Amino acid sequence: MKKIFLLAATAALLMACGGAKVKVTNPLKLDRTNETVEISWQEVQAKVSDATPENIVVIAPDGSQQPSQVLYNGGSEPQALIFQATVAGNSSATYTLETGQREAYPAQAFGRYVPERMDDFAWENNLIAHRMYGPALEATGEISNGIDIWLKRTDSLIIDKWFKPGYNYHSDQGEGLDCYKVGRTLGAGAMAPYEKDSLWLGNNYIRYKVLDNGPIRIAFQLDYAPFLVDSVEVTERRTISLDANTHFNNITEEYTGDFDQLKVAAGIVTRGAGGKVLDILNKPIKRVGYWEPLNTDNKPDNGHTTIGLVFPCEIKVETRLGHLLASTTIPEGKPFTYQMGAGWSKSDIPTPDVMKQLIWDQSLKFDNPLIVTIK
């Protein structure tokens, strides 16, 4: 009996060292292409006992090495492994975890603090770029905690290039441009308390922390100074992550203060004539979209910017206070995650109908994540 036990233990150890099969199942009819799946690092090590962040490798169904990233979530110890899976509708695909030589994966997601541009924090993937505004800009009197968009029609990462001295990113030089105006608004889908039918806007962020930085995911936190919501002091922490090959960011808001429940609204600034609220308000209403008027800054045709918001719960939608607002109520101190996506008519979202479909599909994906089983 002892000999049988030892043989079984040895076989289990060899299996763990030899690799593990990861079955990724798509519960939707919709094909899923290059969509991120996540496995806890504890589970990785349970199945591949000699795995380290330096030697863990993901093998795709065709036998090639699949780009992957070990997540640290701002700490020093690995927390999870992510890679992007492609799975047909109502189907499964099997990937393999093993140890080996990790290839050099080109970064498709990146972000950084930009002290040379008034403490901006900028982030991007291969499809879209964004930024938030920091303390140096606030010191000049320019106050905003809204989300900015940089429009791209290149899959190259452009933040460092566009921030170089002398580069005019307000003019399209073949890769895209910044023609989005935020000002004292929520910009492209930021959130704010929405009590007593008023938006209570915080100021520029006061601290940032990069949690993970490519090649597949950029994730970071922004902290804001306490601000008043009516007569109650509220503190905000905003955590944002963006993966490769998607237009949609995950945004997690956490508000703390002397309250039990807080009404909040994520908003898209509206631009007047020529702007369109996209007709995707199917019940239950969990998504909104907006198609901006033609932008004519610096030239006759800079195309149309478009933004979508996707929520895990039903929302109330209204157009007021210069925004398309999507509101709900959240408990004090409890993280609330929604998604914001943006695109450009001169890139891969040429029409409002394309954006409507993209938002609808993203809402389905949000409600029905890929299912991961490890053997």
C-alpha cells in the first residue's frame, strides 16, 4: 500500500511539473477573439509546481506560445496569470500551462505618470489611449477629474512619442490625435456623486500607483482629495485597467464617507447639434452610448469620437447637466466596477451602428465571462 501511495504521489508530481490543461469555454453564441482570461497564481502553482513568473509559459491550441502576463496588483508577490484566448461561439478551446523560456512579448498595453506634461497620467493599448489630470495642472487653475481620449489609427503605442517636446498631438499626423475636450466635466465616462440632482465633481488626482504595466494589461489607482457632496465629505479612489485588443476599460470606483448609500452617475459629456445618443437602451437598461458631432478642430474633418458605458446592474439614463448620465446607487466603501469604451470613426468604428453593436456585444461579455477550467 505504501509503495502504491509513493507511485501515485510521484505521478502527480510529474504531472504537475509537466504542465496543465486550461479549458476556456464561451457560453455565448458570439465569437470571442483575444479576450483576457485570468488564473490565480495559487492555482497556477497547484497545477504546475515548478512555475515561477520567469518561466511560466502558455501554449495555444496550435502549439505556439501565447503571450501572457503575471499580475502583481501593485505588490511584490505574483497574484495571477493572464493571457488572451480566442474561442468560437458556444465552444471551448484548450490552452496548456508549462514551464520554459518565455518569449519576448511586444507590449500592447502601457501607462505612465507624465511629469513633463503637468503630472498627467496617460495609458493606452493597441486601439485607444486616455489620460487623467494631476496636481501640477490643478495648480495652474485647470481642474478636472474627467477622462480624456486620444484617438488612434495605429496599433503602435504612442504615448511616449506624442509627449515628446515639439510634437503636436492636437493635429493628426497620420496616427491619430487629441481633439477631445474635457474641461470641468466627466469627459468620456468618469463617475461622480449625483445627489440632489447635482453632479459633485472632485478635483485632479493627488496620488497615483501603477499596479501592473503590460504587455497585456495596464492597471493603476488614482486617489483624490476629500471633497464635499452636499454637506458630506467624501473620498474617492478610482482604479482603472485596460487590456490589449479591447476598446473597453474596467473602472472601479470606491467612495468613503459618513453615508450608507451614495447615488452616483457615470457621464459622457454631450456636444449639442450633431451628437447622437445611441439607441441601445434595451431592457434591462445596462448600457449607453454616444456619437459625437464631427470634429473640425484644425481641419475640416477630424472624424467622430464615440463613447460607450456598460454596467453590471440596471441604470437610470437621462440627458441633463451637459451629459448623458447613467446613474445607480452604491454602498459606502464598496468597490463598484463598470466599463467605459471609446473609439474613432477614422479607425475601426466607422459608423454609429458599428459602435452600437460593439457596446451591445461588450455588455453580453460583461455579463457572461469566459469560463476557465484547469486540469
